[in-house]
Amino acid sequence: MTEPKQTQAGPYVVELGPGEYWWCSCGLSDNQPFCDGTHDTAGTGLKPLRIEIAKRREVALCGCRQSKNKPFCDGTHETLETPS
């Protein structure tokens, strides 16, 4: 698998507290938008991206997996076809 799975046609808007998070880059996690390790068992070759949050805030994490600013949404989903 070289192309990630688009899990939704828009961002995951979540409020995160201080800490470390891992964004799912393959799109196969059952815990979207966060990694659950499925990339290892599925052999995707894709690795999660680390997010470090200093203080509580709302973030928009990419759901289409095509953002140029991964793991954050940059609006690219607006130019893509809806996943089937």
C-alpha cells in the first residue's frame, strides 16, 4: 500500500490537551484520526506522524490524507472526489 485511504471528505476537528499524539497516515486505524498500529499489521509501509500539543486547543486533522500540511488539514479535501 503506497497510497493512504481517505477516511472522510473533511477534517477531524478535535480538542487536544497537552501531550503527544500520533496521527494515522495510512487511513486504516479503527481509532481515526489517531494511529492504532494497523499500519504494521497491514504492511502499509506508511508511518504515523507525531503531534506535540503544548496547551489545550482545537485542531483540524486531515481526513483525506492528501494535505500538504500533514497532519493538519489545509483544505485539499475540497478538490478531491468523495471516497466510495
